[in-house]
Amino acid sequence: MDAQRLYRLIEQGFGQRRKMLRKALAGSVTAEQFGRAGVDPTHRAEALDLAQWIALTTVARERS
């Protein structure tokens, strides 16, 4: 687990708190990756727990 990557993704998600994750994380996490991580892209950043953020970071990393 890359802590810096995790922090950047969380920061991106919370940078636009009232946006749904699919918009806030556009360009970093695809719709397919949300599904693989088991995260609903219509949720907002504050609705996710740490395990979900880690899952998103892990699948987002696979793309790069």
C-alpha cells in the first residue's frame, strides 16, 4: 500500500466534498474500478471508510 497515493486520492475526493465520487475522482478512478473496489460511485467522500479508500487506491493503481 502506497500511503502517498492513498492520501492524494482521499485529498482529491474531499477537495470537492459535495460532489459524488464519480465526479470528484474523474480521471483517477474509472466506473469499472469503482465496481471492482466495491464502492458506489454515487456516494460522497465522507461516506467511505478507510478500507474502501484503500480498495479504491489499489484498483486505481492498477491503471497507471
